[in-house]
Amino acid sequence: MFTPPSSADQHAIPAANAPTTPWAPQTPVNATGSGTKKSAAVAQPLSAPSGTTAAAPGLGSLPYFAFDKDDLSPDLVAQVNLANGNLLLTASDGSLSGPGLDLRNDRFYNGLSTAAGSYGGGWSSTLSQVDFGLRVSGTTAAFNGPTGITPKFTKSGTTWTAPTGFNATLTENDASTTAMYVLQYNQGGEKLSFSSNGYITSDTDRNGTGNHYAYNSSNQVSTITNAAGRQFTVSWSGNTPSLITHVDDSAGRDWQYDSNSAGQLSRVTKPGNVIENYTYDSSGRIATAQVSGAQGGDELITFGYDTSSRITSIKVALASSPSTLVSSRTYTYGSLSATMTDGNNHTTTYALNAAGNELSATDALGQKHSAGYDTNDNVTSTTDALGGSPGNQTTAKYDSLNNQTSVNIPTGAGSTASYSSSSSCTTTQTGNVNLPKCSTDAANDKQAFTYDTAGNMTSEKDSTSGGTGVTPVTKTYEDSTGSICGGVAGQVCTATNGNAGVTHYTYDSNGNLTQVTPPSSIGQVQYLNYDSLGRLLTVKDNKGQTTTYTYTVRDQLSQTTYQDGSTVQVSYYANGLPQTTTDSTQQTPETLTYDAIGRTLSQTGPGTASESYTYDEVGNVLSYTDTSGTVNYTYNGDNTLHSTTEPGGSCPASGVPAANSGCIQYTYNANGFELTRTFPGGAKITTKPDASGRPISIVATDSTNAVKDSLSYSYTVAGGSGLTADRTQIQSMTSTAITGVTAGAVTSYTYDTLGRLKSAVEKSGSTQTASWAYAYDADGNRTSEIRSGSTGATAGTVTYKYNAGDEITSTSADTGTWAYDANGDQTTDGITGQAQAPNDRDAISSIGSESLTDFAQGNSSQLSRSTPSSSYTGSALGLSTETQGSATTAYTRAPSGDLISERTGSGTYYYVKDALGSVIGLFSSTGSYTGGYSYSPYGELRASTTNGTAANNAVVAANPLRYIGGYFDSGSSLYKLGARYYDPTVGRFTQVDPSGQSQNQYLYASDDPINGSDSSGAVTSYGGEFCDIICVGYNQNVAADGQQGGTITLGLGGEEGASYHVSRDSEEEDPYGIGSGASCTSADGPLGVFGEIATATYPQGGEGSEGFGASYGAEEGCGVEADFSRVF
């Protein structure tokens, strides 16, 4: 445990004292003696050799750079610039939390840089004037960012113009000497202020909240102080060049930087005696990095170069076994091209233009993705690998300020955004020209946004003519006086939901969130207390329960103590990965081991029993072993899953898997979309996508090729045709063969102007066979449900009433009274009378007469339940086994967590799922159909097979994984979805959102269960395994530090599937801080930028105190993310 001194956050913002001499970049160092050296005895260059050049697009990182990214350790990331071969290493040495922008201590290494940098050897720093400044000369202003970027602004009259590809604005204020020049990133709003001589004086968010620099008499940065009064102190050597030797924070923690005889950074010692060692080759380039590892010892990373100092290889092994590689990549370069070869000897070839944009990527199977750009390096189109002319294209447009104004997917659906008043956007707001004032989605539904003068969003309204007219959220913020709610500028003071329920937030003078007062109808207040580093120490919740936290010297959570005195303790390896988690209520801790690169090798302990994993050099899981046996996986050349083999099984060299073989095979199209899944005995699922990669049909056939389950989907609005009729939400579903549904019945869906499901009407021909209709209040609460026909439930109308905190107060179907505890967790269901008992760990300890046991915090790691008596084990993939008495059911999953089969005492059964991931059928291991299910829109069981054999009916009845693949708790008739329980009868969760990401804490799938699901209980995913969502929305949350974090997005959601399918991973404009980042889900893969066009603007703070403590009052927008909970 590490307890910082109370003075760690008592440092006042220093008066600006920037040097009076003009700032200039460091003089490059070379091997022949010219330039600046440490001493006359230097025998090697401090960085890359003299004459080394970085071709376009240059050093560092900007959003349009084409990178191949490799996470080398928890603290070290490599990015290879495919256009010029520059190796960019980013090392995280720690941070100090605070409102606005966290104060980060990061290092960067550019392999093609000839400058020594602040640490020597080419390493630069976020904390140094050596690497961070503005050089103004006449009509030119050159910005040097810590990552190595050097964009140059040009001046005409009084206006500075940014260079192509650098989305920022430079303004000049001659009346200020400390902030004469302000560089502001257009979308993110981050502001860098420079003195009249070009020295960095502050780095703040759009509210002016952030970090401030002070200098010593030698014109070097001496301290950086954040808005919470926490501080880094920088110490320098007396040599020439002067290098950073220590960084100390105000809590007394020390980061030591040692150099070798050539002045190159050779050793970094971090708090907790975490060590990194570096060596260099005879040309001055980094040769090896040895970093602290896990149980196997240190990790050794080896780098190779060509004669032009371009990176050619990155290899990772344990230092004790350097020849046994766990990961490797090699690179070769041609004229406007590059090739990456992975550890499986599979190649990806990239084509680039002269500006360094990635034009195309072709994988080992010859599958090619391509992209187009405008003159400002914005992605204007992406073309998939299915070929054709022009192929399946996603397109985007931008205005003159590089704001994205529209995006369209290949099938036509699109969205637009307006940043000023126009015929389609009536707004009185004239400022903040980079923030959208209005948006229109694919259904022509409109939203209007308002902001305060700093650019904080104050409201979002449904402005569709004839629409709901709802304003889901309004917010007020602290100003620079700190007199409204006690915090600092930009922190949220109030959040008002659509039903006028107001949540109030109170802060201390350092910006720590100390009090949360929910709407008056709920009543209780939550109190939070912090140490001087802003780490959450205690939370006294609305029930009066106090939870206490302690931390390591590296800010890792080490112990949680609950109201009842029980504890959860966590220990860590030297590389920061968790080693053991010990719950005082359980006899056995959970223990993890890792390979050299940090991939989990084994898990033992409660809820995991004994599990192990093996990997190839690319990181694909080759095998998973638990108490039920070993599951093996093989892959195609593009790293898509080729086959899964269950314990004791085998796959044929060719042809269909034999009955009882335990073999599952997969095929894909060139985009990595799964087309077929073939089970033992020849049963098969065939899925067909449209041009936008969305499923339009799912057909399951048995071993005789007879159709057993069949669904098809249409995204075309009723009565429409062509591109303009395409929508992002499913408009209709045809049930050709589904349990309990008339063959060929068509279900049509309608949505309100907020995208919430309004009706689902099923017809067989012209005869209506079933229907559901829903109405909602202004905060998304269901106010009525009308069922008719064959819905599987009682026909009629049920109405609902709520308080300002979105708790149900009554329904027309009540048999008793609804009740909630002071934390907002449901304790009594007024319809069924079923009781639920939340404990002091935010877990449910009992439901009715059923008792439940969980490991550590919350519901995510459930160990057992009493009715029927069951115990569980889980892995990183999801629920692994369920044991009832002497009978154990094991679940086979793909490495992604995707559910494949259940292996029971009576046999193995393979799952058929719809587009949301709901189980609609099962096949036996011989390929015969066992039975299936159908569901209402919100997941109530509509029908299940009852007319099969007694054995088959028993299998269908016993299978617990059903709606969206979630666990159906038969004792309570609720679904266990990760962190929470879900009640399909009322279509909402019974507990508040533990992530705090929803304005309404109980909503399920944002009231759109046809297109969205939430298997984790914490985040809505769209489209099951695929997600092509055009979204214009605003996600905003208040974290434990009270700073609002927000993302305004206009673009496509990422597609979770093949590893190559990625969106632009732009980091930030200059990713040492909070600039403009990628959004709508970003995934890393060998094809670089290809995937959906996605943008994110408006990231600010909001990360809380090292991630501990809840987030409050957040609004759920278009979050698109695949998530598999650790257990189920």
C-alpha cells in the first residue's frame, strides 16, 4: 500500500515565467562530431546517424499516418510508419490525475530522428521544452510536438493557416506574453499556449483546465502543475546536451533516467523498482528493450533496421530464452509500398501515396481493401475486398474546416451533420464552428445540439418535425470562479434527464467529485473521499454503506474493503498485470500467468478452476484447456478462424466434419464475414450479408440439408426502394422456419424519431398473427406495452409509471408494490412479488428463495446459485462450465467469446443464432435438429420446441443460454447478462448501470432491442457479431474526477469480426494528450486504416481517479462496442 503525503495536491498554479530567448528545436547530433554532443569523448551518435531522413509524412503521429501497431508491453507500444519506415515507440511512465487533462509523463522514440531528445538516444518527452515548442519566424510558425511532429503554419495578414492534414487552429494575441500563441485542436478543443518566444506555458482542455509549465534559470522546464495542484518536477544533467535525469511527483515518487557513455537513454527506473533497459547499435539506433515482465521474468524486444535506418523487424521473447519468439513482425519497403510479414509468415502489402496515406492493403489471401482521400488527408471513401467497380464503398464528405458533414454506407443509408445555421438547421448558435449544431440520421430523424461558450454541450433535442420533441438531457457546468458547484471550469454541476429529474454534483477545490445528489424522489446522497493523488479512498453510497480502497505506489488498486468487513486484495507482477485476486469470502484466490507479451497463459481459482491458453506468434489462440478438456483452433491466412476442435475430436483434411467428430469449420467472404459454419454430421448455418456487411439471411440446415431454422432481414423502409430507402435499423424480418412462428410470417418494425422500437407487427400474408406496441416517456422508460395475437404472453395492455429517478412506481399488472433500495437497485418486483437482495458489493446475493455467490465485486464473476444447486467456472472467453450435482455442462466458444456449443452428459449440441446472437436452434453431434426457440422483441420466451422426442425436449428445456446468448436463470426467470440481471417482461435491467454510461440507468439496448443488445450489462452492442451503425450522437459522462468526457460522432460503428477489419486508429492529433481521437469502435489489425470511416471529436478528461469510482449522469448515445464479460 502506498499512502501519499497530504501535500501532494497543494501546489498552486505557478506564475508563467517562460524564457526570454526565442525557442528553437534541438540541433541534430551525428557521428562525425558536428552538432551538439554530450562531450568530446562521445564515440557513437546520440540518435540516428547523420544524413538519416524521414520521408513523407515525417516523424511522430498524426491521424492520417499509416501505422502498423504492436503493443509490446503494458507500458510500451510500437507503431511502424508504413510510408517511411519510422519506428515510433510510445512509453508510458505514469500520470497524475486531475480535472481537464491528466498530467502525463510519456516518452517517444523516433527511429529516423537525428535529434538526441530530452533523454538522449532519440527519446523525447511531454515534459520538456527540448521537444515541445513553437518557432515563429516572420510568416512561419513551426510547431514541434513531443511525438516528433513538425507541422508549419503560414501567416497571411492576421490569420495563421494550418498545413494539410493538421486539423488545428493557431491564433495570436499580442497583448499576452505568456499565451501570445494558442494552438487549439479543432475537434477535441485541447489548447496549447505558448509564450511570445514560443515556449509552452500551458496545455488545457477547451475550458482552460489543465497543466501549467514553469522554467528554471537555465531555461528548462522545472515543474508542471495540473488543475488539482499535483505536480511533476523535472531534474536535468549538467552535461551538454542537458538530459532529463529524474522526474519526481509531488507525492515523492521518482522516475530515474540513466544514460550510457554515449549519452543515450539506457535505463529507466520507475516507482516500485520497475526497470526498462535499452541498448543501441553502432549507428545509434535502439537495438533492444528489456522490460519488466510477469512470472517468466523480463521481456526482451529486439529491433532490426536497413541501411536507411528504417525498421525491418520487431521480435519479442523472454530475456531468459531470447531465441524462442512469442511475437515477430518483419517489414520491407518499395516505392510507395511496404510489406509486413507476421509471425505466421503471412504477408500484408500496403500501397501508399506521396503524402503517406494508405491507399490499399492486400492480405495473404490476396484480399484487397482500399481508401480514397481529399487534399486535407481526410478519408473520403473506403472500398471493401469484394471487388467490382467501384466496389462496396463507404463514402464521407467534409466541409472547409475538415468537419465531417456526411457519411453513407454502400447500401445507401447515411447521416449528415451541420456546423452552422442553414436551411436544414435552424440554430442561434454561431460559435464553436467545429461542433455540430444539427444532425440527420438515415431515417431523416433530426437532433439539435446547444453548447456553452467553451463548447460544452448543454442540451440535445429531438428536433424532427412531428417527432417526440424530447430533450433527453440538459447540463450545467462550473465556470472559472468555482462558485457554482465547487469544482473547476468545465465540470458538470447538474444533469437533468428527460423527465426533469435533476442530479447535482459537488466538488472540492481540486476538482474531486465529492457528492452526488440524485433526483429528489430518490433522496439519498452519495459521498466520495480521495487522497492527495486523486485516488478514490472511500465511497459512502446512498444506503450509507462505506467501501474503502487502497493502492500501490503505481496507482493500482490493491485492496477493497466493504461495509461488512470483507476484502478483495490484488497483487501484481512487475509489468503491472494482475497476479492474484484474493476474496476474503472465498478459500482460493484467482491466479493468472502470462507470456512475454502479456497474453494470459493460465487462470486458476474460484470461478476459473484451472484454465490455460496457447498462442501463435500473431496472438491467435491455438488452444484453450479447462477441466473439461482442450479445445483447439486453426486459422486462415487472414487470421480468420478456420476450425474449432472440441476435446477428443478431430477435423478432416477435406470435406464435411463427421458425426460426433467435435469439428466445426468456417468459411468467409473476402471481407472476413462468416458465410458458413459447419457442425459435426454436416449440419450447417449459412449467413448472407448485404453490400454493407449486414446479415440479410440466416439459414440452418441439418445433415440431410433440410431447412430447420431460417430468417431473413430487410433494411429497406416500407414502400421504398433504392439507396434512399436504406436504413441502419432492421425494417422487417421474415421467419421462414422459426419455432412457434407461422412459416413465412413477416414482422415489420417501426421506430420513433429517437430510434426507439415503436411497434413490431407480424403477418402471415395479410393476416396479423402477433403484434407488440410500445410507448416511452422522455427519459426512455416504457410507459405502455400492447400485446396481441400469438406472442407467448397474455394479450392486452400494460401501463407503467416512474419517479424522477426512472424507478418503476407501479404498473397496471401489479400484484404488489415495487421497491428499490437507496442505491436504485430493485428489491421487489411489483408484478411477480419476487424479492431481490443487493449486497454491499453491488452484487445480488439472493433472488426470491435462490441464493447467489459471486467472486470479488459485482455480478460478473458468479460462482454458484442454490436453485437448482449449481456452480460455475468462467474464462476470458465467457462462461466455461456449469455443474449441477455430478453433471457438468461445458461450453465451447470461439477465441472471440462467440458461443458454439454445449457439451452435456447426454451429448453435444450446437447453437444456431440470429443476427443479435439469440439462440434459435440446436443441432446434435450427428447433425440432427434438436429443437429451438422464438422470442418477443425484448426477449420474453415466445415458444420453444415441445413436439420433439422427450430427450430432445429435455435438452431444449435445460439449455440456459438463450436470448442474445445470455444466461437464463430458471429460478428467477431473469437473464444474467454480465454485470446485471435483465427482466425481459418489463424490458429493463433490475440494477443501475455499473458503468454509469446511461442517462437512464435501467434502459436495455437504448430501447432498440431489434438492432442492439447488451450481453455485458454495461454497454450496448449493435448487430450482434457485426455492427454497421451510422450514428450521430453525443456520449457524455461524468467520471470520478467530475470532468465531463464526451464524444460527438458522425460515422460508422466498427465491425467486430475478422481481425483485419478496423477503423482509423488516429490516437490524437499529437497523441501525447487529449486531442482528437478515433471513435465508433476502433480495432487494431494488419490492414491499417481500412474498415469504416469513423471520427471522434470532443474527448475530454473523464477517466476518473485511476478508473475507480462510478461514473454518473451519463447519456447513452451511439456506443458501438463488442464486449464479452469474464464469466458470463
